[in-house]
Amino acid sequence: MSVLGATDTGPGADHRKARAARFSILSNSGLIALKVVAGVLTGSVAIITEAVHSAVDLVASVVAYFSVRKAEEPADRSHPYGHEKVENLAAALEGVLIVLGAAIIIYEAIRKLSEGAQVEKLGLGIAVIAFSAAVNFAVSGYLYGQAKLTDSPALEGDAAHLRTDAFTSIGVLVALALVAITGVHELDAVAALVVACAIVFAGVRLVTRSSRVLVDEALPEDELERIGQAIQGYGASEVIGYHKLRARRAGSRRYIDLHVQFARGTTLERAHQLSHELQHEIRDQVGGADVLIHLEPEDALEPREPGPLDTPRTSAGQRPVSEG
């Protein structure tokens, strides 16, 4: 049973990803129309900035939709490792779009503060923003669930946008309520600036996370530990150690390669069989992994200083690991 058993990286996952991305596009399109109408009628810069925010989310949803479709394409001659990193590239692009959207909001809010502006029909604006927040919370929850189920960084990025939009909508809602209560219309522009800061933070975080995958950062420590546990717990006496473990991620797929040492006298046929069994053990711990094992005899390696990815030799009775 896989430790990542709740994650589905099979053929059905691609359909779920595309369906979730389409749903996000539809919801964002409807909210943009509502916010633009409400912003024009009320003259609220905060509502207009919310419309801009939703427009950025719409672009991000479209990017996510096409990226998950591209990522599901099989490997070909030009891309022998597949197209999974398209999802990570899309997530990074979404982060950049978020920051650009925030820049527009900041400019408009400062202009309104310097020129002054009146907000009208506050009741309509409050109703639209409250509805928008409720919809975005619901849709982002659905997208987070699908992202976790399919291990999709593109859907996770889209969900992060919508969740940020929902929280900023609450901030705008509070600001509009305060304008209605106090009559201080400048609070509308101040709320827009606060929204912009939150958007910048979300965008920078998304770009940072996606960039780590694009530059082949190693898998998290807990996943590396599970890989080691799978090897250590493997029961074949011929497997005496491993080293040069490397693991990275592309989209929802993990790529793992390592050198495994076999006891002196193990036949090539037996080592080949054991390596396939060991691959299955590792995949059970890290779902959807592409595992490559290099076979080595017990005394093949020359002594050297242990590297950062090696594990020291253990005592007899345990799964020994080469210092290699």
C-alpha cells in the first residue's frame, strides 16, 4: 500500500485535472463580470481591483488548463522524460501574473488616494464581494482537493490564487462596510493597497516554489527517508547496500535513481529480478515514481569520502549500506 495512497497519478488523474481547470475558468469568468459591473456602478477602486485580481486568476486558470493537458502527453523523441514540468512552468507563470496584477492595483489605489473619489451604492458592492468570497472559498477548496488527489502543481497554484482572492475579498468587504459606517471613502483605496500586498506575497511564494522544481531541487527529506526505508526494509539477502541516491520532481511525477550493491556471487539474472522488485517497493512508498537502479557488485567501488547522499554502513543483521 502506498504511503501516498491518496494520490492518483494514473490515467484518470489527467481527466480530473482538466475538469477542475475548466470549472475554475467558468467560475472566474462569472465573477469578473459581476465585479466589473459592481465596480463601475459603485465607483469603488477596491471592487475594481478585485475584478483585476479575478482577471489574473482567469488567465492563471486558462494557463493551468492547457498546462495539465500538455503535461499528460507521453514522452517523445524531443522530450524523452515527458512533459510534466510544463505544470511547474505554468505555476511559475501564474505567480508572475499575480505580481503584475498587484502592480496595477497599487497604481490605481495610489491614484485614487491622491485624487479623491466617492463610493456609491455600497449595498450592491458589499453583496457582490460577499458572494465572490463565498464562491472562491468553495472553488478553491475543490481545486485543492483535486490538486492533492492528482498531485498537480498547476491546480495547486490555481487554488492558491482563488484562496488569496477569497481572503482579499473579505478585506474589501470589511473596508466597504467601514466606508458605509464612517463615511471615510479613502478606506476604499487603503483596502485596495492591502489587497495588493497580499497578492504580491502569494505571487512571490508561488514563483519560488515552482522555480525549485524547475532547477531540479531534491525531494523533501520525508520523501527521501521513505525511499531509504523502502530499501532498508527490503528482505532480499543479496541486496547489501546502496548509494548515490538522487531524486527530483517534475509536475506530479518523481524521478529517482540510485546505485544498489549486490553480494558477491549474485547472478546478473537474479540481480535484475531483485532490482525490479526493489523498484516496486520504492514506488509503493513514493507514488508515481520513475525509479532507475544501477547494479553494482559488492566490491566494485574504490574507497572515497562519503558524499551527502550516502548512508553509512550498518551493523550485521540490518540492511547494510555502502559508504561507496
